Amino acid sequence: MATSPEGDFLRPPSDEEYSSVYREPSNYNPLDTFKLPTGQDRHYQQQYGDMYFLRLAKLKPAVEKVAVEAWEGFSIAGERARRVDRVLDVRQGELCWVAGTIYMDMPLKPNILDDLTKDNFTLAPPPRPSYLDPAHPELTQIMLEDESGRLRLTGSMLRSAQLATGAIIAVLGTENSNGDFEAIDIKVPDLPRQPQRWERDTSKSTQKHSKSKIAFVSGLGITGNSSDSLSLELLTDYLLGYMGSPDAATITRLVIAGNSLGASTTIDVNENEAGSKKKNAPKKYGYDASAYNASPITQLDSFLSEILPSIPVTLMPGASDPANFSLPQQGIHRAMFPRARAYCAPPPATGQSPEPGWFDSVTNPWEGDIEGWRLWGSSGQNVDDVLRYLDFADEYGNGESADGDMDARIKIMEAMLRWRCGVPTAPDTIWSYPFQEDDPFVMQSCPHIFFAGNQPKFKTTIIEGDSPLKSSGADTEMTDADDDNPGIRVRLLSIPEFKKTGELVLVDAETLEVEVVKFGTFAGKEDKQ
């Protein structure tokens, strides 16, 4: 018998009995903040501009409250600043402040009106790394608008201010002889009230989960090829506890933040192996079933059906997933998952609200409670688009592009929270549903965890209610925070693409501390000549 210094190496099976390991239960309470009407109740004949008026009506009182507290009694050369109700009521030479919506006219920004004049149909605009033209920075114009009109903003402080189309702000300054408004200071609505933990689940507040964790992953990028197998198998084995890690049993829920598919679900059947084009074959009813590529969604369904018996999953769609393109993207239909849909909640009875399932296909963006904490997150389109309005190269001085600068992305996520708007550039440069009665992108409450998926790298930080947004000059005093909830703290999470980084993000459900689990293979040492 072969032996080792530690004892027997080859030995018969042990009679020792091991205790069973059970996963912590998941406390999950989603919100239908971004769920659109179904069937004939969903209309697209409305004007998109109404969204900005809804946003202004909702956030103008909040930003005016901040402005009054900051600028009441402010004077320059004996002239006191006065409040102006509308942007067109500003008078030349008078020190005043006014609230409105930011609109940025930029040379490289896509314009739907230009597309309509050139083509009879319009496709999704191609993504640009930036809307700024570095050769002609003077072409970028920042304007403040409300229901009365627009007012162009100027001033040196605008260079350091984080602004994007759709942000609601208050501006202090005076109109010059050119009819432009010289900005002296800017205020934003700042963080809204943050709900207490377990506020919507009072019956569960006594439950203790000292070791429970929430897992986040994005950008699985499943293509249906063999290249996906190893990384998905490693992730599957870890979540199911096959790797022997004690953390697996503490994960109460997995949140997949978009871009689960990495390849198109359609293939070109008119292209042969040599790459040449064949004559287009006739299509029955305008649809060619042979052009559908089921491999990516089939592999995603297999991955979900393998982990779902052990761990609940919240699945968000992304830009590359089979869902509607415009925000808010609705959940991927359960018909796409013939195996995993067994874990979805059954249709609700008439007159009853739906119950969340073990497998919950949700919207993008999404808002809800996990382990009592309020979460607000997206698949990353909102962060990517706002970054195209800004240039951080001069600020950080590192020569990196804004798309690859993680400090810039975290800074933008903080700005969105203080703007109280998760998707400020919709519907201008992000396609959106034309809401008429309410703008769901306006944050009614401040989340405890604010995340964005499909980012280049992992990054996290904590912001607090009394920390100012330095770039916009917001003061440290909170506006809508209740006196019994003074300590607003938000965990910001930039979740990387799993396809490129192999990283899974774990958040402790008690302390909100974050750790990253990285999956990869050893590539071997390079041969040295």
C-alpha cells in the first residue's frame, strides 16, 4: 500500500459522518418600479419631451430647497441674489439664481432628427467613445431650460462641473451683455431620503444572517462555443459549493447584471464557408427560422438550470440580451428558458400582485430589497452614456480615456445619486419609453447599494450624506434626509465583465463589505529564448 508522511494515502472509504451544509435563506422583495404596461396599454405615440418636464416638476422643489439654504442672503458688492421662477425672467446685470434642466449641445452627439432627414428608417445609433470634439471644444454648449425656454450657461466653473443632459440643477450668476448666464455656483438636489433596513419587511427584521452574502456578476458573454465552458463551469462549481469554499453556503442570491449573451442570436444563412454571399432566399411571412442561433441562449438556460436548485437568481437584461432595446428593458421572457423557467413564479391570480420566484427575470434598471437593503442597479448603459459627455483626461492627468478610467465611472455614479436620477440622458441619447405620467428614472429613495454592470474593471467606494459633491459645489447639509436617519451611506459597485475578468463580486449582507472572487486558469510560463 502506498503511504505518505501524513498517513495512509490509499485507504478504504471512511465511516465518519459529516454534517449537512445548508444555504442561508434569501430575503427578497423586488419593486416593479420599471415595469411597463403590457399589450395595448403600451403606447409610443407620446412626445418624449414630456419626460423632462416631469423630471423638472418632481426635482425642482428639492433643488430649490438646497439653493435657498445655500444662497439666502448671498450678496456681491451689496447686491443680494434673488430667486427667478423661469429662465426667461432673468434680467441682464442682476444677480439671481434659477432652477432648470441641463441640455448639452455637442458636435458628436447623435441627433434623431438628422437621422430621419437622411433615411426612411432609423437604427440604433452606433456607440461613440465621446460626444466631445477635442479639436473644437468651443462647439459644446451648456444650456439651462424649463417650460419657458433655454438660457446658455458660461463661466470657468463649468469646466470642472459634472453635468450631463437631463440633470436638474440650480445656477447662481448674472446675465452678461451677450445674453449668456455667467454661472458663479451650482447646486444639485443631493441624496434623497434613505429607507431604514427592513423598512418594507418588518416581520423579517429580527432574522439574523451574520454570514449571508449577495453575489453580483455581469457580462457572462455566453456565445455557445466551447470557449465558454471552463469559466462557466468554475463559476457553477463555486456557487454550488463543489470547490469546498465555505463562502458558497453563505451566498443567499445571485444577481446577474446584464449582457449574459455575447453573440447574436441571428446568423447569416446566405454566407457560405468561403465568405461569399449567396442569393437571398425567399422568406415565408418575412421571417427565416433558419437564421436563428439558439446556442447562446441554450447554454445560458443550461447554466441557470444547473445552479437554480441551489441558489436563487435575479436576472437583468443587457444591451446584448434578447430584450427590448430602449430603457427600461423588460425582463427576458421565460419562454427563452425551457429548463430554468420551472423556477419562475406562477402567474398571479386575478386581482393579486405577483410573487417573486426563485428565478426572477427583472427589468433593467432594477430596484428592490435583498436582505433588507435597498438596491438600485443597471446593466451599465447609463454610466457609459454619461461618460461620453465628460472629459476626465485633464482632471486625472494620466492619459487614459474616459471609457477606461474607473475613478471617472465611480464619480459619475455618485453624481447620478446626487442628481437623484439614475438615467439622466434618457431619452436624449439613450433610447427610452416615452413616459407621460411619471419618470421612474428619478430616485424616490436613496439605495444602500448602487451598482452598474459591464464595467471595464471592479471598483467600489462608500459615499455619505454629508459628503459634498465637490465638482458641483453642493454643500454638506442634506435636504430630504429625516432627522431619525442622519447617516446616509451608499455602497457604490462597479461590476466588471465576467467574460474578460472572471470576477464575481460578493457583498456582506451585514456590513456591506465587498470581496472579489476571481476565476481563471494558469497559462503557464512563457518560454525564454
